[in-house]
Amino acid sequence: MTVNADLIVPARPEDTAMFREAAQAGDAVARLLGTHRARLVELGARLRADPPAVVVTCARGSSDHAATFGKYLIETLVGVPVASAGLSVASIYAAPAARRATLCIAISQSGRSPDLLAAVAAQQAAGATVVAFVNDTDSPLAAIADTLIPLEAGPERSVAATKSYIATLAGLAALVAEWADDAALRDAVSSLPALLARAWELDWASTGALLRDARNLFVIGRGLGLGIAQEAALKLKETCGLHAEAFSAAEVRHGPMAIIGEGFPLVAFATSDAAGDDVRAVAAELAERGARISLADTRGGGDPPAIAAHPAIEPILMIQSFYRMANALSLARGLDPDAPRYLSKVTRTL
């Protein structure tokens, strides 16, 4: 072990709980799909036969980033609008939700945060059907769900959520594949466990080297890749002490563009669809300004490497590779990714 001030830091990346747990993501996805496929098929058929007017997501942190991924999947493949609930509307303002034909998708690792539970209860009281993706099946959220999808990630002791986040993405993709009756996406989801194992072995050391001495950076994605950019930025904050902000490739062209200059670091996730084309375009534009770019590009030619697959699962594979890099970067910066300052595993936001 290496000592840094008052912090005892694991000596090697593989010594952390974050490393061990992120490496188990493929196994978690395999358990989720193998154990709950029938439930996902039945739910998808029910939604296809009687689609809701709107989907409302209830989540915070990494779970909310997963909800962003789900939003793009649902809106592009099913066409039902998806909105994120402001949890404080229920927990602080005690405002009721309007009654309408709503599907409420609640996402949580612990299923215990009071503001999340208040928001879900408000949606349910207004007639919403609640589908919960949750890792702790003994939690209050699991108890009130109309349909429970256990994430099957197993214990996650590192404060930084990894395998539970990836399991959530996989569960959402599996649900939308059934809802849309999309054979190509269904097959892609089935391939995830094996592809996640491949993604874990990819070398993202160049990204770690770029960020080793950084203080501020942007993380860029778009469409299906935006939620992964948000998640990567959060992980860089909590595990690496970096001020990282996530932006859509479209949004970064507005105000944020003004602070990008010579040497400014960016991490970008480019999928193989049209959204990825825009990420590639903005990365090239910013490189001309002197920005230093780490571009994970599933069409090849980028650095670090990324696996080409169905566009809906490419972000899941990229975040798996990113987690291994972030774990090593945290240690290189003298931090412990398992125990970020001021944070705990269960955040009980009111």
C-alpha cells in the first residue's frame, strides 16, 4: 500500500473494489438477462399493446445518467416522449403529479433515497405504472414497484457504482428491444456479456496519460452516448478529483466552446450512428483550436480503442473500458476510487 497524506491508497489498480466490481459487469448482465428475460419479454409485449402517453423517469446520479440513455432508446425506437421527474417537486414542494397514462421508470442501486421514493409515490398516486430497476431487492423501492427488474449486480462495496450502472443500461436496452420488437437490438443485448469482457481488456492508457495532471475537462457525447458522457464526467469527479463537465456535441458549440483553447483536454465518445458523426466533427473542430482529444470512436481511427457493435450497445461497451481507466487514473493521482471524500454508498437525499 502507498500512503498519501491521511489516505491509504491501494498499491495496484487490481487491488481496488472498483476494479473487481467493474470487471464483473458482464457476469451481472448475464445474470439479469438469464434470470429475468421472461419478465422483460412480458413487460415489453404489454407496453407494445397498450403504450403509455409519456414515460417519466425517477433517478439521481449514475442512475439518472442511465435514465438519459433509456430516454434516447425509447424516443428513437418507440416514439414515446420521456421526461425526467424533478424529485424535489415531490420531496420538498409536496406537489402532486397530474393524472395521465404514464409509465414511471424508477432507477436506483439502493432503492432507499427518500426523495426518489417520494417522487415515485407521487407518480403512482396519479395512476402511473411503476417499473423499478433496482439492485437491492429488499429495498422500499422494490416493494412498491408494479414490476421489479432486479439488476442482479450483487454486492457493490466501492462508492463508485460500476457494474450496477452497466446492468441498468443492459436492462433498459433489453426492455426497449422487447417493447419495439426489434430483433437486431435483441440480438445485440444478448451479445453484451461476451463483448463486455472484450471491452474490459482494451487499453485506454492514453486517456489516463492525458488526464494524469489535468484539472478541468469536458466529456462529449450525443444521443445514445450522452448518458455515458454524463457518467464518465461524474466518475472523474468522484474518483479522480477532476472538474469534468459533460456536454452534448450540440450543446458544446454554444457557451462552453468559449473556454476551450490550447491544451484543454476533452474525452469524447463517438458511436457508429449519426450522433457519433457529430461527436467526430466537433472533436476535429476543437482539435484545430489546440484542444487535446481522447476520442473513443467505434468506426476506428480514434484513441483509445472502441468496439463496433449495434449503436445502442456501443456506449455500454465504451463505459466499461472507461471504468478500468478511471480506476487506474484515480490511483495515479494519489486517490482511492473506493472511498471518495465526503461520499457514501447510499445517498439519502431529502
